[in-house]
Amino acid sequence: MNLSTTESPFDPGRSQTAYSTRCPTPSARLAAHVHRTPHLARVPRIPHSILRKALKDMAIVREEIFWPVLVATPFESLDELAARANATPFGLAAGIWTKDLSRAHKLAGLLKAGTVWINSLNAFDAASPFGGYKQSGFGREMGHEALELYTQVKSVWVGL
């Protein structure tokens, strides 16, 4: 899998990003590819993948890559895991996969991400706000919070 050769849907010969990370590496292991369904067979992108033992300084761990890649890493405590997850300038969304919903809710509260999915991904509702933390965006889309971006508050004082 070469993450630097993912093609743009607008220009088949052009690389979509500048990633040059190759997996598997001596540290990160490709645990699984999830095969594409037939209706996605011609979509130019890497297959859904699971990486394990990825290092914290790898681009695929630190950056928002917007590719269907899950990075699975071992951890000792939720605080340690949250600190590692939050040690990035980005915070659009996070996905937690677990059998322990109590721990998942605790971790969700510790994560600096605008949306946290537990045992699901990409669930949206127009009534629920969506947006990121840190360098992943300003403000919120959807929900009543989005209306605040279009609201200008004014105070008027009248002396009587």
C-alpha cells in the first residue's frame, strides 16, 4: 500500500496528497484490508485498511488523512490514550471501537475532537452540530449552533 499514489477523482494522473509513507513498515503492520464493494471498485483510493503498531510520529497517526484507515494501538490507560490522541494539531472527529461502552464514554469526554463516534463512523444528523477542534475548523455546521455563524448581536442603549 503506497499512500502517496492515491489519485484525485478530478485528475487520474495526479497525486491527491504529498504523503510518502509506505505501509507496512518495520513498525507499522498492515493488519487487514477490507475489500471494496463492487460499486466502489473504480473509485481511485486505497482500500479500507487497519494498521497496528504505528508509531506516534508517523503522519498517518498525527494528521487528518481522510482515508479509510483505522490505526489500532495498544495502551495502558485511558488517560495515556487520550493524551496520545490529543497530541495533534487536529481534532475533527474520532472513532472508538470497543466492547466496553462505559470506558468509551469516558474516553469520548477526554478527546479533543468535535465529533466522537463509538462503534460507528460517519453518522450525521442535521440537528446535531458538526465541526472540529484546534486546526480542524472554526464554528459548527448543522444544528442550531450553525445559525450562530450567521447571527450578529447588537446592543442598543437609550438614555431616558
